[in-house]
Amino acid sequence: MTKYSGHKHLLAAVDCIIFGFDGYDLKLLLIKRGFDPEKHKWSLMGGFVNDDESLEKAANRILYQLTGLEGVYMEQLQTFSDPIRDPVERTISTAYFALIDIHQYEKRINHDYNAEWFLLKDRPDLIFDHDQMVRLAQKRLRYKAAMHPILFELLPDKFTIPQLQCLYEEIYDTKLDNRNFSRKILSTQLLVKQKEKDKFNSKKGAFYYKLNKRKYRANFQAFLNLIPNPDKLLV
Amino acid sequence: MTKYSGHKHLLAAVDCIIFGFDGYDLKLLLIKRGFDPEKHKWSLMGGFVNDDESLEKAANRILYQLTGLEGVYMEQLQTFSDPIRDPVERTISTAYFALIDIHQYEKRINHDYNAEWFLLKDRPDLIFDHDQMVRLAQKRLRYKAAMHPILFELLPDKFTIPQLQCLYEEIYDTKLDNRNFSRKILSTQLLVKQKEKDKFNSKKGAFYYKLNKRKYRANFQAFLNLIPNPDKLLV
DNA sequence: ACAAAAGTGTTACACGTACACCCATGG
DNA sequence: CCATGGGTGTACGTGTAACACTTTTGT
């Protein structure tokens, strides 16, 4: 079969917006770019797509290179294609956002990339259009998490309801009523109560919970309305 | 500046999923492909991205070529990148979905492409991964329209509430209570009642309405909950 | 007069929200 | 024994769904 002629070829890349949560703040994993242009500047982890792989596969490969993690929650965000977004040559980049358990990451990190976690709210300037990608990812995360239980992806296996609430408060930059929050979450039947309590964060201690994985997967696309008045919070 | 070396270049394309509504059924605009491979088979309207244009610009150009319409509602759906999705050579394609007023289209259509409207439910086999694109577009449309008032984009300037209801019923393949529906829609304050009635579809006649464009744009991202129990309908 | 669709009124009820209050524990 | 955060009980109001019923008009 002959090739399509007369059309310019270009490079395809992927960039990963990697979110993590340390129990207090929402964080973003960035690397110090190791090659020109913009060498030594902060950047999303990314890379070019190989000849024989899909974008999804490339994104997973790149995430794995940096974090050593597989099976992580990741979804395609958008493809960015401004003709001059990369000054070296025409490159379109498909952004993926990933939610990882920050503690899992600590164990397996690859130090070759000089990666660091930054507070999402207080991140450095990023190269190219990466800041635009991060802003869009944040918007999408807010949008999605208002209705679907994806934020569990950011938490360890065992977590408390106050921890989960703190995460929601971080994401939406708001305060929630703890009494209503716990009831709402428990009413989804997604959580399984554990015997032990977490005593680090309060005197009384809060019970640990684990995700009911089966129910989680089954209800993933269900609408949960976890955020009061989402339209006022999602801008 | 030197080029990035050692990375394979590829072709970037866009494909447009174009939805229309004739008052009764949800339709899809397809073209008969004019070149090999798969010449004469049904396909989404698409094309390669030019050297100096973004994907968005390419999608708008391609939509304009076929329909003669500009300023149409369009959003990026997803980028499809299976290495062998196009048998000729490696091509990644970004799908956009567009909502157009089918009557506007009739006026300006470009006949060079042998385009035809098909019932979405009863469409022919499509080339490559185009069917997958359509299915995803349908899913996204359902998802979005359950909460945001985007379906107005499919209707003419003046329309009746029963028409609008019929559109929702088509999209979600369900029956809605007309009494509750009209109240819900009117409570959004998005509609402006006209003096005349449409007498074609009933003896009593239904009042025409127009969109309050200002309010529409302001409320676009608001959550409207127009579909009861969306989680049961959105699969 | 009747059928058929548009539209109004009314009601029951689920759900979200607010908040008083109780519980458990470390200092 | 008190301060602190975790968690339950309950009351109130809004919004949604269900449905009886009225309106309009072409045949």
C-alpha cells in the first residue's frame, strides 16, 4: 500500500500530570528537564511516542519509568497542538492525568529524573504549555470527583473518613461539614470499616476504612453528588 | 535549534462526529470516502492537520469544508492512536464532536463529499476505528447533556418544549414526563416565550421559545440535572 | 363530540443541609 | 476534667416525581 503523500509528518508526545495527596495537601510530581531546550527547568514527565505503541501505552510506560508504578488510575485529558508549542519542531502532545498513592511512589521512585513533589497551589513555572495542561487537569479532576468516587485513587489502602474529607476540601478549596460528609460517604456503601483507629490526628481516633473494591468498580460511573452545589465551586 | 533526533514522525489527522436532529431522530453526518484505502466506504469527515494549524483549527476547517458552517459547537473528544488503526501508515487521529442545526446545514452543504445523514441508531459500518469514535461521542453527549444545556445547539432558533423533550428522549432512549419536563426547563430561565405557536405537531399547538443567549452562555457550565436518575441511563 | 397533545395544580416524599448533642481520649 | 476532634440524631426545607385534571383545537 502506498503512503499518504503531501502531508507533513510530526512528532507525537505524551505528558503526564501526576497528582498525589500526602494527607494534607494536593501535590504535583514534576521533573527537572534533562535536555535542551529548557534544560534544568521544571516540567511534566513526558516523552515521545514510540513507533509501535499507542498513546495510552506510551503514557503508562512513561509513568512507570518515573514512579515504578503500574495499574495506576490514568485518563486521557486532551491533546495540545499549538503549532509553536515546542520551539524545536512541530510536536503535538497528549496530556494524561494520573492519580497515585504518594506513599507507594516513595518506595519505587526513579531518581534519574530529579523529580520532586510540589504543592499544586504553589508550583514553579513550567515549560511550554505545561501550566495550561495542569490547569485543565485540575479542572477535570474537580469536575469528575464531584460526581464519581475517583479520589480514593489518591489514598492508601486504609484511610479514615476525616482524611478523605480533607482531600475533598483540598480539591475544592472549601470546608465541608464533617457530620454530613461521613454520612454521605457511608451511605454509598463503598467503605468497609476496619477494627483499628488512626490515633495520630486526634485523641478520640478515627476508624480506618478500606474500599469495597467490587462495589467501587461497579459504581464507578454512578453519580454521587459528594459536593454540595458543585456548580458554584467548579469554575 | 537542532531537531529532536531518533524519534519517528507520524501523521496527525482529525475526524468530526457531526450530530444533527431533524425533530424526530438523532442523526449522524457521514461521507463516502473518496480515496484509497476503503474508497467508497462510509466514514466520518476528516482530514490531515496542516503544518501551521492546531487541531482545533483543522477540525473547524474540515467541518467548514463539508457543511459551510462556522461558529459551530465543537469539542475535542479523544485522540485515537492504535499503531495499526490506519493500514497505510501510522496516523493518530483526534476526534471532535460537533452539534449542528440540521436545517442550517441543508442550506450550505458541499456536495463534493457525497455526504448523507444517517439515523444514529441505524448507521452503516464505518472505516477504521470510526465506529468506536461514534460510540464514545454518543456516550460523551449523553454525559454532558445530562447536566449542561448543550442540546439547544441541535435545534433551530425557534423551537417548542415538546420538540426539546423529544430530543432528550432520543438522546437517552427513554420517555420523560412532559409535565415535569416543561417545568424543569422553564425553571432554568433559559427560554424566552414567543407569541406564535407551532401547529404542525398537535391540534392545540405548542408555543415557540427562543434561547436567552446571554443566560445560556452564563449558565453553560452550571449543573442542571435535566435527566432523572442519570446514573441509570448513562452506561 | 371526541381525541390528542399541551400545560397546570397538587401532593408525597427523598434528599441535602444545618445544627444540637453525645462519645472517646490524651494531656 | 477539660479541650479536641469523631460521630449520631433529628428537624427543616427544597426539589423531584407522580399523577389527576384542565385547556385548546382539528376533524
